[in-house]
Amino acid sequence: MNAGILKRVVRAIADGSQSDLDQLAQKIIEAERRTGHGKLADQLQVILSRSRSRKPTTPAAIRDDRSLKELPLSRRHGESLAEIFPRESLEHYMVLPPDTETRFARIECEFAARERLGVYGLRPRKTILLYGPPGCGKSLGAKRLAWNTGLPLMKVRFDTLISSYFGESAANLRSVFTAARELTCVLLIDECDFIARSRLNTKDVGEAARIVNSLLQLMEEYDAPGLLVATTNVESSLDPAIFRRFDDVFHVPLPGPTEVEKLLRTTLSALQVAEPLDWTMLVEELTGASAAMVVKAAQDAAKAAVLHGPKIITEDLLRQAIIEQRRHDEQPKGV
């Protein structure tokens, strides 16, 4: 049994996923049969069949089985190339400037009206590139699109997709796109610069150029029923040809004063806020902060109020949380 299968077996046992174990058992049986161990494969098949006959088939089990089959697997080790997140598990609330909100809403509206647009030979926006600084909400934007279109989210796993073997990374990427075509979903390629860096970079080896070429071809041929969302913090490093493959490319900015205050008030809405509270001063202190940092500071203040005080948000608690977040963000990476 190869290392990839062993890892998946142990992971399935740890997660308590019987459907995953059944699928892995079937893969082991098929592998034994291919290697000429027919008698052993037959015996294992009988054992597995008896086990399945004793289990009730529930709708949840059917869904789990279907999801596992639709997950793309790496060619060499049989590891999952993507993760699937059901719609109901996704964060989706965003506070955005009006122009950015309009761009997201237009994608959702066109997807909902895709059949009506098709009658007139029109195609909805289906491939989207979101760019902006870290923490501005690009990945959350993909989750929001999945939530509002009613689709599951399938996120590419670069740790298993990238291979050192000739041509294998490109083959893995094609498997992901094939799976996205079979399962209507939002396919998220988070931090896509990892596989879409400019081919003009002389430091890149041949395999890196091959995966960029493969990505360009796959996007050119993209015909999946769902959406494809890619994100990047460093759009300047992307291959210039990649931009032409997207139906829409737009910036997700850092929150402005209006968005910062709304994020603070929304995050703190479950608790009482001490008055008077100088919201204007707090917003000024958060100028230039990412949406993620604003939310984290508000959450930290809320937790401090619950654990150490009368469950009331004070200005001092918020200021202290903001100071701590600033210190955290200013630390050198890796500290």
C-alpha cells in the first residue's frame, strides 16, 4: 500500500468518516487486483460487501459518498487535490465600498439569470480574479459568491497539486478542472500567483512554465457550470496572458472609514457597548488596517469583555485590542 493511501486511511479513521474508509477499501482492492493478487482481492471484496450490506443507506451517506467520488485525486499518491466546503458552512457576510459591492452583486445576478441570458446568446461572468492586499476579503469574497449562488466551494490544495515529477502538476491541475465541470461549484484558486507567475521570470524552471501554460489552456476552454474565482496579493507578478482569460478582474480594497465603523459595530452587536464611545477616533486608529484586522480587534475586545468584565464593550478594551493587533502585524514574519 503506498504512502498516500495510508495517509488517507489514517485521516479517515481520525475523522470518523466511514464513507471515506469504504472508498479507500475499494481502492486497495482494485490495486491488489492490478498487481495480480486476484484471490486476495476477491476475499477483500467479499468482506467489504458484507460490511456494506449491514449498513443502512441514508441520504447523508449518499451525499458523503458522492462528494468523495467527485474530489479530484493526485495521479501518483491518490491524495485529494481539493477540499469541498458545503454552502451552509461558509462565511459570507462582507462590508464593502459601494463600487466593489456592485461588482460582486453583478456576478451573482448574472449567474442567477444565466438561462435567461443564454436565450439571447449572452454568457454570464464565470471566471473572476480578485486582487488586493492581504486581509482585505478576497477569499471571503469567493465564499460569499458560493453562498449567494447556492453552490459548494471547492478549494485547490497546492500542497498535493504541485509535484516534482515531469508534467504531473499540470495533469493534477487538469483533474481539478475536470472535477469542477462534474460538480457545479465555485472553484477557488486562492493565491493563484503560486501557479500563475509570469513566464518571463528567468528563475523559474521548466515545470513552472508548463503549469502556467496548462492553466492558460484550461481557462481558455473553461466550460464548467459553476464559477471560477482566483485571488492574488501580488497581481503584478502574474503572467500577463492570465488577465485576458478572466471575465472580470477587480480590486478588493482595504476598508475605508465607513466600512471600518460598520465592521466594528457589526462584530460587537451581540454585546452592550458603553456610551459615550468615540467611534470616530477608533476608526482613525484603524486607518489602513485590513478588514481581517478590524474584525479580529473587535472580537478580541468582545472576548475580554465576556471573560474579565461586566460583558460591556468599553473604549479602553477596543483601544487595547487595536494596539495588540498593530503589534502583531508589525512583527517580522516567522516570529
